[in-house]
Amino acid sequence: MKKIQYIIALAFLMIAVAACKKDELDKQPLDASSGATYWKTETNAVDAVNNIYRYLGDFTDRIFLSGATDDSFAWSNWPTDILYVGNGSATSTAEVFSHYWDNLYSMIGAANNVLDNISKVSGMTPAMGNRLIGESMFLRAYAYQQLIGMYGDVPLVLHIPAISQFDVARTSKATIAALIEKQLDTAASYLPATYAAADQGRITKGAALALKARIMLYQGDWANAAVAAKAVMDLNTYGIDNDYLSLFNGTNKNSNEIILSGQYLASTYANGTATWVGGPTLGGWSEITPIQKLVDAYECTDGNTIDQSPLYNPKTPFDNRDPRLKLTVVIPGTIVNGLTIDVTAPNSIDGLGKNNGSFTGYYYKKYIPSVIAGNYDTNSSNDIVLIRYAEVLLNYAEAKVEAGQIDQSLYDAINKVRGRTGVNMPAVTAAKASTQADLRTLIRRERHVEFPLEDNRLFDIRRWKIAETVMPGPVYGILNDYNSSRADYGQHILVETRYFNINRDYLFALPQNEVDLNKSLVQNPGW
């Protein structure tokens, strides 16, 4: 069992969060861990670092980011109003914009608290002090990676600000990326490659290098991104797990594929994932569900897309498909936790139009916990996976392709992901894809089907500048070939129509209340 799950919960109880603030950048902690009398022992320092970890999972909103992509539809404006971002109707006062801003700057504030004060602790070994600094630097860098991906240029706050420093202007995305890349190098030099069982789940050297590779990739620094990803691969610490679904259902939390996760523990530090993802049969509310575009992205088992494969039959569209489709999406007749879910069955409580039923006719199987017990918001203890080795491999492959470094190593990286036991998709070879354009298309599709409900797609469609193509227009769900009482019988159900403003929607709005409070902040264009 991962000790970090216990210590995050303990830190939450031991260290009170500041309750009085001017705005979210006012991170002059008023809690116990910021006082002059707090920083005395190694235990004090460890507890303060543990306090940063609790912002990682962000379970009430993190999984909903998929609703702002061409993977998913989110129907409710609670617990998050991501549906307005998805359909293009959001305003700068939307809760989702302030939620991520607040959570990520709270993480930054907690990290700054450690980095500004840890030198006051006496009697701590240099190795432990450096490790805690490395963990804090990583967690702050992760928060900034998320912020610049969502909002673009953001305020750079590296210390607990004085009252006179609350109004902070934005720093360019490129400047922040360059800074945190360097800090991740430092963090990597301080952090161990692995931990003993008691500290499983803490930040490792591999996590620092993997995050660095992601940032470089997202910044278009292709050659260096490939080098950083290769450094993770060369650690020989991580691998592709034989059981894809177990990475997300809570049964395989210690998998060597998982590099970083927000961690939870039943009855102690639980979450409500089953409520948001599950359908009525599982006691869920179907708040985030797959759409047809995601289903159509999966290849057939011959490695060809559905518009090219002779194996594809529109009358039996789920047959002969990439096994990840049925591992990710509940199709009619899927068994989940011993229960059969079939939206086509007469009187099914999971059917179209049923209370808490899916608006798309599909449900996610991925992220349904193997054990569901408790209140709606604490019925799950599966972890939220944030970085895994499959991403490192596909980051490496993409970076090599974009850098024009096409060689066998990138094919090997792709095929390790496609060749996972239980997936076993045909290997990609130069005969299949040899040009930069062909490999680019293939890798982008591979990322699409490998990472649903992880935040990769949100950033991918924006950094590739394809959101303007994949987001607007009608959103369709399952083919209604089973309910003749509906007007859409014989057609894919129409879920909603989306809009995407190319001059606005590639970036989230800065929270309007932050712009109003901080006169140095300038709102993103179009908001």
C-alpha cells in the first residue's frame, strides 16, 4: 500500500490552509506551516511537502477536462461547468476557469512555502533536504505546466509574496517553460529513481525527466524533448503494463507504468469518480461520457482506420476493433464489475432518456473503480493517473518525427504501446508509415485512443492547432438502430452543436474575478 495516500490525508488534517485572501496569487500563508515557530524538525518539513501533494488529484474537476475535447460530452454544470467550454458558450466568469487557476496556484503557494522556509530546519540530512526540495520543485513545475497549457502567459510567483507584491503581471509562456525545465533538471538530480515501499507514490527522478520531456514537446522543442524522453527510457525503471484497465480501476496502483498520479484511499482520502463516470447501473450520474468521434478513432484489428479497413462493418461497428475501444468505452452488453450495461435493452435503466442516463448512449469503462462504496463524492479510491510511461514513449516518437529524426527507435517506442498484452495491435513499420506526414497522423491517432479521460487530449488538440477542426459542429452519440419510438431512429443521436472561436478558444479565460482584483493582469483575447 502506498504510504503517500495516508500521509496526504494526515497532512490535510495537520496543516490548515489559509482562509483569508485578496486573490489567488496572494499566497502569503496564514497556516501553521508558515509560522516562524513551525520550521524546526524534519517531520515539519515532510508534513509541509505532503501538503502540496493533495492538490494533484483534483478529482472533482480533473477528469472533466475531457469534456472540452472531441472525446467526451459533459451534460451538467455541476460539479464543474466544463460543458460551456466544450460547446463554446463559456464566459470569463465560468467556474471551471477559476477552479483550475485556484487549485494550481494553491499548489504553487504550498510549494513556495516549503522552498522559502526549509533552510530553517536544523538536523536534517542533506540528502533528505534535497529530496524534499526536489519534490517541491517538481510539484510547482507541474502546476506551471498545467497553467501555461490552459491559460498561456500567467503570473510567475516563485516566493511567498509580500503584501505589496500581490498585483503580479503575466510572464510569457516561453519564459516560464524555460525556467521550469531548468528547475526540473535540478529536481531530477535531487530525487531518487525509486523509493522503498513506505514511500511509494512520491515524486521520482523519472517523473521530473518525464515532465521536462512533456514541457519541451508542448513547446515544440523537438530534439531536446526526444533527449529528455530517452533519459526516462534509459532509466529502465518503467514499462508497459500487461493490464490497461487495471491502471485506472484501482487494482494496480503500484504499476511500473504509472509515473505520477493523484492518489486516494478508501474511507480516508476518497473521491467520487464512479459518480461522475458511471451510469445508473453502477449508481453513477453519467456526467462525462464518450462521443462518437472517440469511438470512430479506434482502428480495426488489421491496423487500418474504419474508413479503410475491410474488417469494418457498420452493422456491427464494435467488432474487429482495437481492443482499447472495449477497454475504454462501455458498448451495449459490456460487463462492468459483474453487471451488464446495455443501453439497447428494453427498459434498461442505462438507456437514452433515463434518469442519470448517458446523453450519448455510451459510458466510460475506463476509470470505473473495481470497488464502489460510500457517498456520491467518496465512493471511489482509484487514483487519477497524471503521467505514465506510455506517454513518455509516444512523446519520444512524436518528438523524433517532428525533429526529422525518423529511425527504428521511434517505431519501437510506438509498438511498445500498441503491443501491450491484451491490446496487441499490429506493429507499425516503415512500410506502413515512413514519411513525416504519415507518422504524424499515426502518432496523433495513437495518442487519441491511448489517453481518453487523461488530460493529454486537451493540450494536444490545442498545441496541434486542430481544435478549430475537431471541436465545432454537431456532436453525435450512438447509432439508434434499436428504439423506433424516437425521432432519430436509424441515425446517430444528436447530442449538441458546438462552436469554437479560433481567436479565443485556444486559451482558457483568466478568471474574471482575478482580472478585476489584480490590475496588472490583462485578459486573454476574445474573453
